[in-house]
Amino acid sequence: MRRPDGTIAALLPTVALAIAAYHLGAHRSRSGSDSLARRHAALQGQHDRLVRAERLAGIGQYVWNVDRGTLWWSDNCYRLYGIDAAEEVSIDRAFAMIHPDDAALAARVTEAVLEGGVPTETALRIVRPDGAVRYMLSSGELYLEEGERRVFGVMKDVTELEDARERVIEAQSHYRFLFEHNPVPMWVVDRDRQAFIAVNDAALEHFGYERDALEGASLDLIRAPEDADALREAIRMPSAQRPQGAVWAYRRHDGAVRRMAIYAHDIEVEGRAARLVAAQDVTERERSEERFRLIARATSDAVFDLDVRRGRLWWSDSLYALFGYSPEELRMSRSAWTRLVHPDDVDRVVDSFERAVEDGDEEWHAEYRFLHGRGEYVRVSTRGLIQRDERGRATRMVGGMLDITDARRHEARLRLLERAVEAADNGILLTDAHDPTHPIVYANPAFERMTGYRAEELTGRNARVLQGGDREQPGIESIRQALRHGHEVRALLRNYRKDGTLFWNEMYISPVRGTRGELTHFVGVLNDVTDRQQFEDRLAHRATHDELTGLPNRILLEDRLQQAVRAAERSGTRVIVVFIDLDDFKLVNDSLGHGTGDLLLREVACRLQAAVRDMDTVSRFGGDEFVAVLPIEDPGERPRDLVARLAKALSPPMQLGDVRHLLTASIGYCSAPNDGADADTLLRHADQAMYEAKRRGRNRAVAYRAEFDTTVSRRLQLISEVRAGLERGEFELAFQAQYTPDGHVAALEALARWRHPLRGLLEPAHFIPVCEESGLIVDLGRYVLREALRERRRLVEAGRADVRIAVNVSAAQFTDDLHRDVLDALDGQPLPPGALELELTESVLMDRPGHAIELMRGLVELGITFSVDDFGTGYSSLAYLKRFPIKRLKIDRSFVQDLDADASDAAICQSIISLAHALDLGTVAEGVETEAQRAWLRDRGCDELQGYLWGRPQPLDALLPTLRRH
């Protein structure tokens, strides 16, 4: 039996020898002579001192005469056994007081002593008369005296030492229990041999081995190849120098590799350097975090072992590392733990703990705030498994405490993010990047509304289901490349809802990466841009087509003509270019109105389109001019026959409202390659032939001849006349009012007129083209600007300073010189903000948008405002539109004239008004000629109206009476 106290065990033989020596001396003294009296006295003194030492040391002595069966006890033996010293004690009574469970041991020890064996020390339990059980450590030795066998021995009460030993065993049992049954895989390794010393059940189950296979085996058995070398180095490094919670790859018995967070502490086992390791399998957690783009910080529990009955609490060292304390500054106990709980939480937490203990619960869990060593409270989660005895009483609680502050903050952020994603107007989906088919794993409600599919219908499917059979789209290949290489992409796609309807999807896809930078998912954001795309398509169509007739415009015509010329060169055929100018079209506008004129132009377009083949192109070149491009593949086909067919198509009378109108046209034509080999030359020659037809009296077709080039001189003559007219002051201004919906004049647009000495008053169509060709448009623009500001002074004098003046600015005039031109026109006169508005076309703004913005800002500082003229007929970038310092958008008359009958025109007008208001801009509708148009525009929120409904452009003198009334 193991000695519980080495010190006492060493002392007993020494005391025993001393007392034995005394008794031998005493007996010999009694049998000797009186001369030994002094020695007897000395021994008596020594005896008295030994008795005191015996009492102080708690040691009792006895002498058992084996042959006679008598037993002598010292007084201390009586005290140890709880017997009155006056009572007689016998060897039988002494043996009878030995605990029944130790009787056999006592018999064996006694037999060994009587056989003369080496003196032994034995711990036996005795039962006192009062029922108390005490542990006695006894030692005896056999000796002969006077021929009789005697046993001399000593005894000591070691009950407290035995209790301490049992507590040590119990604590070891607790630790072993905590190790063996901890749900976290744990093991102890020999750091030098890098081999297992002990492995708990969770680790055996986790790695799939039997205990015999792991204990004593090399750690290489569970090391994954990719981390094996690093793990060997890590175990050589002291645990205090390596990070806790580091994640490594480990290999199971079945070959599966698992990711595990490792928490280690260096210990010593039987003199060997060892390490206690706790491992947390984070494989599934990491996968989950990657799937939902969550980042969590792996932390170790602070493990505790609570003796519920005694209130003893043990914490692992991880408590101190986790919560910023050192063992020296914090002696953790239940009371110390309670003091660290937030005052507002402590009652609730303690109550829940006591209820769990008293109510028979198997587990206790609480979340609360805990004081960290850095002085602030962190949120922790504590979970404990409760052990109970056979009567159901709680005896022990083993568990752990975890800092969940970051986790709760992260969860709160995730909840916020989830609410934001759920509330977003854009469709959002998440796909799994690990799967090469990129199945959808999440779709938000906006995605469901946008596509008509429920999320569960699409989960697990590829998003290409939205494309239907429409796979030949440029954006699809760019998406494939982005998914293949893991980068962002933005693409415009034609997608189809569940019911088959088309919608335009501006798709943005971005990769989602995990904590180690690995690609885990792709997030896609869907934006339904159908309305915008349709609007842009209409704008794009308008950029290449005439809005009034639907025919290709000049830009598209030149492109098709050039293609036709190249095709003719390759095939050795011809191309006919026919230039058609309607005779006296101005009279129709002037007499019947622009609405009737537009009706006529549409009818002409229909007739010409019906007269040509599918391979031919008919274009509205501008104003009342049309151009046809007619490839001729049959060498026997004559150009004049094709031209005659076009003229014949125009000859029948046209019903224009209540009026039948007989239309004639002046037609000029040429052919490639004989009359030119490029689009510009062919158009110019056809135009020259058309002017020749007009010169010859109109209503005829004329083929181009080389001598027509002389007509160029005529244009030069016109340019000369314009220049002279500017010098002689032959130009003047007419103004057209812009009205608010309630009839008040808000602005006057200044329009140039040329009072030609021979041809009378000419509108801009007669001189603006040659001005633009010759560059005189800049001089004319300066004149208009100067005269408009001069006329504004008359407005001020008439009491209408509130009416702004609008002046058109050409592309040639919109240069850095414009700032100086405005200052010269002002001539030092003050200009209230908004009094002068310059009208620019979209093409002018978008030619050099950056330069335009800079130039406009400089003019805005002078009080000038800007409007975009003929908005919708050109091309505008919405990104730039919001950057331009403009005040108004002017809706082109081509959109206004049929808005009450044409749904497309109405939609465009509504879109422009909505766009302007969204950008905090005003709107002005041009070409308003009917009450129905006025009412429609007023009801849709158009800010100002302009058109023949209120009258034609007039000199300011003619408008002043009206201005005074309005």
C-alpha cells in the first residue's frame, strides 16, 4: 500500500527504536544490581521525554507478548482508539476494532510480522466505539525477550492524510473525466518523439481509430500531407510562442481530410515534455462561412469543472488567455466569476444556474456580459453539462465559456445585411462557385418579382434558365469568361420571365471570396432596364432614322450608300443615287400648316418606300429632300426607268385633310462608278442634278452631267450674298413666345430672318445651310446674340424684365470665344441670372462633353442658363446629362406633333418630362399646334409650351402688346 505521508513514515521507526531501547534497558535494570540505579533514573527521564514526544507527534506505542497473549498500550494508543485508559485492552479486542474490509489485510500483515519479516508500515481503518472510522498507520517488529516472542510497534492516526489522498485521486479522476469525455477531441503527445501518449474518446471517434492504434503511434498517422512539415515544426515550438486556435489539416483513418482549430498547452508527463491538445473540427463551419460569405473567428472555450456540492471551481488556462487575465491576478472561483458578471446580468444568470441545478436539467446555458481584463465587458456564452448522482442531485458541472462578442456583432451585421438584401429593389442571387454548373443557392424577393419565379423553383439551377433559347448574345460570353477566371463582369442581357415575356437585364456579377482568399460564390445583381433600353433603342433609332417618316436619315443613308458602292465595285455592277426635292413644299407649310406638311412628308415616304425593292434604300435627307439608293444588277436595266418609277409614285394627288394636293418633285440622279466612287461625291452630284431640275422648271428628273459643277459657283454666290447681307444689316430677328401652361409668357426665342433685297424675307432654311458650310454661322450667331440682348433692354423698359431671351448657339459658335462674344454683346450692361438662355443641341454637347461642361460653367458665372434643344433627336449620355449645368430640356416638335395619336411619341414625351423632373430640370415642348397637345402636355407636367397654337414668330414690336397682357 502506498504511503500517504513520507515524513511520518520515516519518523515512526526512529521513535519505535528509541522506545524499544528504553524498555530493554528498563527490564535489564530490574534484573541487575542496585548499581544501575542512576542509569535507571536517566532512562526514566529519557522515557518521560519520549512519552511527551509521542503525545506531541500523535504516536501511540504497544507491546504484544505473543506467547502469553498480553497487550500493552501507551496512553496515546487509548486516545487514538477512543478507549478509556482505565479499560482493559486485549489483542482480540484490538483486532475486533479493525474495519471489516481491512481485517484480511491485518491478518496477512500480522502473519508476516510473526514470521520475522522486515518491519512494514500498514494503513488500516479502525472503528471507534463511537462509530467513527479512522485511518491508522501501524508499524511493528518481532523480537525475543526472556525467551518469549514479543512484537513492539507504533501507530499514528493518518485519517486527514488519507482524505487528502482521496481528494487528489478524485481531482485526477475529474481531470481524466474532463479529458476522456470532453466532446472536443483532445490528445496528449510526447513532444520529443512526436507520438501519442493519450487520446480521448472524441478524438478516437473523430479520427476513426481504436485506442490501441493511436496511443504510442506517431503523429504522422493523422497529419495531412499539406500541413505535415509545418505541424512538425509547430510541436517543437513552445505552446506559449505559437498562436492558439490555428487551423491545420488533419487526416482521418478513412483518408478524409478535416480542418481543425488547435489549442495546445505544454505539460510534463512522467518527466517527459508533453503537450495537451484540444481540437475543434471547423471543416463544416468554414464551408458554411464560405457559402454565405460569413467570417468567424475561431475561439477556444474556457473549460471549467465545478464541484456543485463543495463549490469548488476549476478553470483551464485558456480562461486567462481568452479574457485577458493572468493566473496571478485572478484566482478563479465561483464567487470571483460572479463578481466579473455584469451587475445588470448577475441576478438573471445566477438564477438560471440555480434553477438548472435544482430542476434536474441536464444542461445549463446562459449568455451574459463578462468583464474582460482590458476593463470592458464582452458578451460570453457559457454552457455546462450537469452530472447527477443516483438520487438526481447535481454533483458536477463540466463545460466551457466562449467569447461571442464578435459573433453577435457579426450576426447583427448579417441580419442587417439580410434585411437590406431582402428589401432591395434590385434582384440579387448567389451561386455556388465550387460547382462548375454554378447553381443558384439564394434569390431575394426582388429577383422573384422581376422574373416571376419563386426562389425554390430556381434553387439548384443555373441562371441561364432566364435566357430561354436566346443564347446568341454578346454578354453571355463575357459572363462565361468572368465565371471561368473569377473576376467581375457587367453585361446587358435579354432575359425572359416565367411567363415568357422579355425584359432587359443589366447584370452585374462579382466573385465572393473566403477568409483565405479562395473563391466560394458569385453574387449577381439584376437590374430591369427594359424601359431604359426601349428608350435608348428609340433614341438610337432616331439617331439613324427620321422620326417623322421612319426612313433612314442622312447618317444611315451615307453608310448604306458606301456599302452599296463597295459591293458594286466587287461585282462590277452599278448603283443609282436619286436626289428628290419636293416642289413648293414651303407653300404647303405656310398655307396649310406644319401639321399638314408633315402629313405630306409621311405620305411621300410611304409612296417612295412602296416603289422600291427590299434591296433599295429610301432616306429622308432633310426638310423636303429625299434620297434613294438603287443598286442595279441587271446590265440592261436603265437608271431613268427606275427614276421614272419613283416619280410616278409621287404623281397621284394626295389627300391632305380636306384638301387634295397635287405634288411634284425635282429629281436629280447619278450613278456609280461613272459619276463618282464614294458616297460624298455621289450625293453631291445627285444634289447638283436636282438643282438643275429645279432650274429647268421643276417637276422633272435630270441625270448628272459634269458641267453641273458650275452650280457650285452659285452657292459661292449665295455665301457672298449672306456675307454682304450681314455687313449691310439685312438680317433681323423674329421672336416666338414660350408660354406656361396657364398662358403666361415665360420666354422669347430669337430666330434669324434675312430680308433679301431681291428674294424678300427668307427663313433660316434658305441661308443657314450655306452659313454652316462657309463658317458664316459664327458671324450670324454673334449678330443674333447682340440683337437679342439689345431687344431685351426694350423688354425691360416695357416692364417685362421677367421674360428671358433664348438664343440658339451653333456647333461652330460653341467655342472658347463664346464667352468673349457674350461679354461683347452685353456691352457692360448687367445681366440678371436667368435672363439669357443659350440653346444647344445634343450633338454640340456630346462632341466634347468635358470641354462643354467647362465652357458652360464659365458662362453660368455670368448669369446665363442653358437648355438642350431638340432633345431626343440626337444622342445624349445620361451620365453626362446630369453633369451639364443645364436648366431645361426642349422636346423636339417631331415628338409633340402626334403625341395624342402615337403611343410611342406619347411615351417618349412622358419619359423626357419624367427624366427632366428627376434631374430637377424644366421642360419646353416645341411645335404645339392643337389644344389637345397643349392639354396633354399640361397634364403631364410640362413646364413651358411653344408653337403655332399661339402664333408664328414675329418682330418684338408685334409681340409687345401681347407681352403687356400676359
